[in-house]
Amino acid sequence: MNNELVILRRLLPVAAIFLLHSHTATAQMVSDSICLNQIGYYPNAPKAAMVKGKQSEAAFYITSTNLRDTFFRGKLETEKASAYSSTITRKADFSALNKPGSYVLLVPGLGHSYVFRIAPAVHAEVAGASLKGFYFQRMSMPLQPQFAGKWHRGAGHPDTEVLVHPSAASAARPAGTRLSMPGGWYDAGDYNKYVVNSGITTATLLSAATDYQQYFAQQKLAIPESGNALPDIIDEALYNLRWMLQMQDPNDGGVYHKCTNAAFDAMVMPGITIAPRYVVQKSTAAALNLAAVAAQAARVLQPYAKQVPGLRDTCLAVAKRAWAWSVQNPNVLYNQDSMNKLHKPEVTTGAYGDRNLADEWFWAATELLATTGDATYLNEVRQRMPSAMTLPSWNSVAALGWYTLAKATKLPAAATDLSAMAKQQIIQYADGLFPAMERSAFGTVMGQSVRDFIWGSSAVAANQGIALLHAYRFTGNTKYCDAALTNLDYLLGRNATGYSFVTGHGSKTPMHPHHRPSVADGIVEPVPGLLSGGPNPGRQDKCTTYKFTEPETAFTDDDCSYASNEIAINWNAPLVYLASGLEAVMK
């Protein structure tokens, strides 16, 4: 008999000895108190789980999934109390185990974990699924069974007869003018399209495509464009970018803030909605977002000029016109409440209002500078440059400018200092993430402060990981990679809720996200590859099914919970970058 198993038998209580004779690790014996990456770990990377609650037993074991063979034994580390809930944890570190295989982590007297794997490319499926999640968000085209599987559906909103809302009316396009602007992604769990949120989302995908070009060149997602001459990630980004380009008024260069119903649709499939669609008020935020993304796209598309002839030139022209309109209209803010007092019908869908545009000016100027090399944009970059880097979000995009400057290769002579300055800002920000990780009860970078647990907290974790991957790119120091991995671990189950927040990936994942197709399609499993928002103690949805309300546990798997369990494109994009970037780096 296996000597390790003999030792394990001696240490286990009677109930656990019974476990060893069971043929498989049964669901009844899984303990939600053992929180780990439910997908798995790279062979030569750090590996850890967190065991919640007071534990009388200090030993833990990594065993086969049928519990018959022991491959690693260790001792739980000392207790740590979380700063963001009443949770107490003990760390189980099994980094020394590097043999590929499928395992569970067993704590005598407590139970065992969900099954996880140790393998090269262990996160390849999550990386691909998170990107394909955007395909499932496409509108104006049917999702065919050969690409969408059982989640196939009709085209949804065609957006070929979108009305100009009175707030967006002009002499050339009076209210009621019908416009055609099909395509793009549904923004989140709703059926509307927002330029501002599309900005950071599309930019993050384009950045991933260029930063890990070789990785994405080999990735095949089974989307309609797979097999053409473009990487699938470029094809997916272009599906939304082409819609964004149509949101510019060709008569003046201004950009409509969103394409939307007047009110949110019910929880129904997109193919049966009949409410009129509108383009709503032009805004400086929308114009600067389009200027930034279109300028970036013009740069990213340069190697693909033959595959998409003319698109690069179109993007650059659109970017310059959007910038020029912004210069002439520098402070046209989108205030939905004020707008609704002046114009009907009232619009009550997502506002994405932003009252501070300094970061948008900085980002747009850096993209135009990096693409054109034109010193015209340099003054704006220097004038709007923030004093320190902050984490990106839809309404705080300065970090995207820092990333661009750090990687720019064609800056004018007067701007040669900017690249080094940007790298310094990014590394300094990344270094600032480590002290909180050392104190964390879950050993993750996520949880810098209570402010990490906001609406869309999952995206906070993913964006922190992106910053760390950039620091690794600039320094070659693997500590940044290891730290980024802790946040992927967080997203895939090593967190206080015990959920893997990516639908369809992990043993305990959201089954009821606030996502209209997943609610209305009659299929038990939600659309896969979508990142749930994660813990949010604000609980703005007033949903009554929250069992826990502390910052890092305020999550409920209920479709009523748009505050903690909705999905959104600007959350999925950083997950794509983080999971794909780690896959590329770990090779």
C-alpha cells in the first residue's frame, strides 16, 4: 500500500477514512471553506488555497480526485483575519507540487476542495471563453449553432432605423431622423450600446492584441471570422469599433453618447424587443473616447492594411475629427437628469455621466501622439498629465494613456522623456500593490482597501493584474507575474465568497447572472465566459437575497442583483487581458 496513504490514514478521523474508500470525490464532501483557483495552477508557479474558519487540524493534503493517493502534504499557516469581513483564513501553500494532473486539497475533519488541475496552459480555456463572451454580446447578427452552441439566438436589435433623439438634433439631422448603425456589443446585462464604456473595453482588447501578438495569432475561438487573415481578437474588437465609428456625426465630427431604448427592456430575449431606438446627445466624453480608440486602432491595424483596406485611414480621420470637435466643445457633459427636463421621451438607461474629463483628454492626446508622432498633441499630454497613476475604469482612463506612452516607439523628439516617465509611473503603482497583498487574508493583490469592493469589483482585480503584467514587461521581474496570478486566482475562486466569477468555468460559478439572454433563453446554464461583477457592499439593486453584506462577501447569485451579479463588457475585457497575458507569459 502507498506509504503516504498509510500516513494519511493515521492522521485522519474516522469520517475522513471513509472518504478514502469512496470511488470518487463526491459533492457532499466538498467544503466551501476551502477557497482556491477552481481551474488550476501552472506547474512552476506559486500555488495556494485559503481555508476559512477556525481549524483544529493543521495538516492538509493534496490527493487524487478519488482520494486514494496522496501527492503532497503540508501544514496550514497561521491565522489571518480579513480586514474586509469577519473571515479568518489559514493558507495552504503547495507551490512545491509541480506534477501535472487533477487533484483535490483535503483538510482532515473539514472535507476537500473542488477538483483543480496542475498543467501548462491551464487557463487557456478561460482566456478563450472570456474573449468569446464578446461574441455572445454581439447584436444585429444571428448567433448560429455552429458558433454559439445551445446558446444560439436571433439577431436581436438590427439598429438600422435608429431615431435621432431631440437632445441630439441638429440642422443636418433633426429630431426623428432615421440612422443606420448596426453592430456592436450589448453593453452589459441590458440591450443598449454606450460609446464611453465601449471606449475602455475596445482599447483593452486592442492593447491585449498588440502586447501578446504571438499568443493571439495562434488562438482560434470558433467565431464566424475564425480562419480569416486576422487574429480573432482583432475581428472581435472590430465588430464593436465599426459601430463606434458610425456614432460620429459626419456633419460636424461630434459623437453621440449612446444608442439606446428610452427605458430598459424587460428580461426577455433580444429578438422580441420592439421599443424605438435612439441616438442621444453628443458629449465631449464620447468624442474623446472615440478619438482615443480610433487613433489606437489606426496604429494597431497598420500590420493588417491588406486585410482591412482603408480602415486604418478611416479610423485616423475619425479620431482627428472627434478631437477637433472636442476642442471646439470642451465641456459638453452628459447629464441625463437635466436632459430629461428639456427633451422627451425621457431616457432612463445607463447614463455613464462623467464630470471630470481631464483623464479623457490625456488618454486621447496620448493615442493621437503615439499614432501620428504629431507634436501638436504633446502640449495637451503634458498639460493633462496626472501626478500619479490610478487604476483604470470607464470614467478614469488616464492609465490607458500611461500604458500607451510606455510602449510608444514613434514619439517625436520633444516627447522622448515620456516613455521612461510612464514606465516609472506604472512600476511605482505596481510596487504599491504588494504591501496589502502580504497582509491579505486571501493572499491576493485584490483587497488594497475597502474601495476595491465596488460595483464591478471583479474588474478592479483584473485591472490590477494588467498593471502588474505591464510592470513585468518593463522589468522582467517575475514577482509581478506571481502577483498578477493571485488576482486570477481571486477571480476563479480564491476569494471570500468561494465563487469562480466566470460563468461556466469552475465548480461553483454564477448560475443566475443579471444578463437578459441568460435569464430568458430557457437554458439552465448561463451564457459562458462572462465575468460577474463580484462583491459590492453598496447593494444598489436592493435585492433581498444577499446572505452576506460585508465588503468582500456582499455577493448573491441572483439575477435581481445587478449590483453584484451583472456582467459588463468593460469587466470582461480586462479578464481577457489578464488570463491571456498570463497564458502568454507562462509559456
